[in-house]
Amino acid sequence: MKKPAWDVVVVGTGPGGCMVGKVCAKAGLDTLLVEKKILPRDKVCTGMVMGALAKNLIKENFGEIPKDVLIEQGHYTGITLHVGPNDRAEINTDIPVGWRKNLDYWMCRKAIEAGAQIKDGVRVESIRQHAGGYEVVLKEGKETVKIDAKFLIGADGALSVVRKSMYSAMKVHYRPAYRECYGVQLSIERDRFHWFFPFATPSPRFDINYKEDFLLIEGGSIRQMRDRVRQILQGHGFPPDAQPLWRDGCVLPLLRDDFIHGSFLPARDNVILVGDAAGLLLPFTHEGIGSALKSGLLAAESVVETFVSGKDRADIRYLKRLEGMKLFLKDLAQMLREMDDVAKKGAGALRDAMAEFIEKTIYEVL
């Protein structure tokens, strides 16, 4: 039996994967999205559509986010920074927010409406390059399915199988991110995203936010400084004996510096990595929806142009298009390095530097 052949196979159905799927399908390419979990699937994430980049790309390519995709209150009114014991800064901006399960699934449905097909509950077993493209071996329960793809997109997150296949010898380092959910009510503003920097340094830090009646505490260091987190939150009414309803977490790939300095290229031949798989998570804020959408759009445009022209390779086009994002990440990385020196000047100076950094992240449209 002949293997099913696709113009584009996208691994992963987050924002970046859905962007690729929608744009490529709309352009007339036979497009398949592959997802290892059954949809809709959850993801550890604040679910904030934080910046202008993400907001604009969603509106232009998917439309207005429906109310039922967002949490009950719909939007946060901004971000509050709590630096040390007393310093506080307010960044006022409209932030749509939802559970990622709902946000991503809405974008998946938009990709389907554009003509893409989706196979969920399947795992990528292996990827092999051949003369006409790539053979992708999928595992669905006990069944193994082989498909062919002219173009392959890795939108499969921090632990990307596509990236591991491309760079099997590369050692990737990761940073943990944890989340705890409580059913408690605090005196703190529920319509804002709160960032706490207990020691008036850029790290360690943690954040809290409300999604409906759930209080979420997030951060890579919340386990190590558990007593300090509870002490701070008890000042806002957190019960001393409160126990989480659930705990979960994820990892963040530390690939940004490798990408900036050119030792890691998130594309090879007609295989392209987007979003977290490409290490494009923004530093400090760890905002990833905007960079996933942008890189997904650039990948789709590169694939469509290559497919139509029959010339060059999609990776060459993609890496050229990605130069603007590389420069933006380089600027942010430099600002982050300078923040440690700023912290030595006191909590007020650090507060102002962090507010400037976050505003740059929010308002940059690339």
C-alpha cells in the first residue's frame, strides 16, 4: 500500500502549529497537523495573550477571540510588579486570558476550517529524510502508520521530537517551571497578573493569577522558596494550611543564546522549527504565544513560496525572515544581562528596569 503523502506535516497543535496549518491549507497545500495528545489538550501556561505581537497576529489570521474561549472575566487589566517588600509598579494594558486548552483548540478549529486535517492521539516514532522529502512514522495505539511529507514543521514544544531528530547529538539544557492551583480567595486584585520579586533581584521570582475561582502560583523556584512564597501571600489572606488542588509543570529549553550566536539554526533543508521547539521563548517574561505565532507565520510563508516557485529551500527563506526576531531577542538578552547590575542600585531602580523590559515585550510588533 502506498504511503499517504502530504505537502506539509506539522507536528504540534499549539499557536505556532495552528498558524502554519491554517496559512498553508488556505494557500492550497495538503496539510496535516499531528498531535500526541487527544484534543483539546491542556498546557501549563499563563494563557495570557500579552503583547501587541500576539494580539495582532491572532486578529489578522484567526479573528477575534470568542468570549467562550477566554476565562469568565475575559481580560486582565494589566501587570503588577511587587519588588522587594515595598516597591510596586503598575503596567496597565488589556490582556485577553484563557486556559490554553480552549485557546489552542479554537485555533485548531480555524485551521480545519481553512482545509487542514488533524490527527490527534498519535506519537511521532521516527523521521527519515529521503529524496522527495521526509518519511514520518506515527504510532496510534498499537498501530504504526507511515506518511510522507515534502515539508516538515516542528511545532512540538520544548521537548520537540522533530528537533531531536534534526540534531540528535545536540545537548539541550532546560529550566523547570512549576504551577500550583488553589481554591482560595486573596485580598489581592483578581483582574491583574502579579509578579513577585521577593529579594529585589530579577530571580528568583514567582507569579500569581486568578483564572475563574482558581488561584495559580507559578515559577521555577516556588518549590525552593515555598516558605517565602507562603509568607508573602499570607499577607494577602492566604490560609497557612492551604493545600493545592493540583500541581503540574513543564520545562523551558535554553536555546536562545545558541540561536542568537548562530550555533543553532532552527531549520534544515525543508524542516523548520517554530515557537518553543526553536527556542524562541522571550527572556524574562517567558512570553511564548506571540513568538510562536510569528515564527509559525514566517515558516508558513517560507513553505508556500518554496512550494509555488519550486526553487531554493524553505529553510533558507525561513532563516532570512527570522533575522528580525533574532535581533529582538538579542536586544532583550542584553537588557536582561544589564538588569543584574541595575538591581545593585536598589529595588526602585530594578522596578523601573523591569517595567521598561516588560513594556518593550508588550508593545514590540516585529
